[in-house]
Amino acid sequence: MDKRSVSAGFTLIELMVVLAVAAILQTLAAPALSGMVNSMRLTAAVNSLFTSLLLARSEAIKRNARAVVCKSASGDACIATGGWEQGWIVFHDANNNAKRDAGEVIVSHQQAMQPPVRLNGNSPLASYVSFTPMGQTAYASGAFQAGTLTVCLESSEAQEARQIVISSTGRPRTVRKTVAHCPI
């Protein structure tokens, strides 16, 4: 007889042990993966709006005329209701009224964000952000405009959020913050 043993595969016990270890690893990795996906959603939303704000500021300076970023679900007109997650447009505001009128050029259009992303501005930035030819933010009336836009994932629990803070000079910056609930 030949003393060499031929291995034909795994035993049932070995297979069960591998499956048990894989199940344990999966349960440990799922929350971390979920947290990473949520963080990526927030980052993508913030980066998209941040880029639009920088574009509007540079367009205002380049054109030596007001440029506006406003909420827009349709992609061609500004709206006053709802959150920024509906989408927004960047346009050249030739008549300085912070509303897109016929003939005013749309520079950029952002589609709606996918739920559960929520994007809200505090009262100065609830509907629009307007940049002057000097790159500063100001209401259509000329009054000072600065504030915070908050991006979070809809939840009633405390969570990490991202904020875009716009200074009186018109310079936006991003901040990480913990919020008590979302929407704020």
C-alpha cells in the first residue's frame, strides 16, 4: 500500500469554520463600510456646492457683474422653497435682482442630490448666494450676505455633518461639525 494520502478537498468542519470566520468579519466590517459610504456622500455633496460657489465668485469677477447661485429644481429658474438638495444653478445676473430672468446666461446646473442627503442654508443663505464684481457676497439690495450651508444625512440622531461657511469677503470654506439632527 502507498502511504501517501491524496487530499480531495475540504472537510465539512473546515468549511463551516471558514464560513463562521467570514460571517464574523462581515458583521465587524459592515458598520465601518456604512460609515465610509455616508462620509463619501457628504463629501461629494459639499464638494459639488463648494465648486459651484467658487465658479460663481470667479464668474462675477471675470464678467465684472453679479453672479448668483440659487436653488433650482428645474435647472432654469430659482425657487424659494425647500432645501438646496433639490439642485441649483449658477447664472450671470445682468439686472442685479438675484432672480434668473430671460436672457441671463446659466453658467452651471447641478442636479438634485440623492436621498438621504439634506442641504440647508441658514437664513442669509436660505435661497441664494450672490457675488458682486469684487467677489464679495451681498444681497441684491446691496446688504451684507454671509452665512452657513449645512450638508447632512437625514436622521433624528446626532451625526457628523459638513458645513460651507461663507465670509463677508465671499470666500467659502468647509468645516466638519456634529449636528444634533438633520435637517437642522
